[in-house]
Amino acid sequence: MNILAILIPVSLALGGLGLLAFLWSLRSDQYDDLDGAAWRVLLDDDAADPVDQDQRQDPDRAG
């Protein structure tokens, strides 16, 4: 029975820490763009910057 006097406050403290971490993630906008990371994986890096692509095709025009 004495172990319950330790386990209950520890479990409540860990639950409170989890709640605080969740609230922090909400306030710091961690859930704003859920689909953006998935789409960024599929994008081609070369197509993202057309100026850089032109410079690779004709290095004399880079001036």
C-alpha cells in the first residue's frame, strides 16, 4: 500500500508533463501545416529554383 503513495503522484506528474508538452506544441504552431512536409518530400529540388537551373545550363550567362 505504501507504493501507491509514490506511484500516484509520479503518474500525475508525468501526465501533467505530457499535458504541458502538448499545450506547448499547440502554442508554438506545430500542427499548422500537416500536409506541407509530405508534399515537400515529393517536390523536385531542381524545379524549385529556376534561376539556379538556368545557371547550370549556361555557366557563361551566370555573370
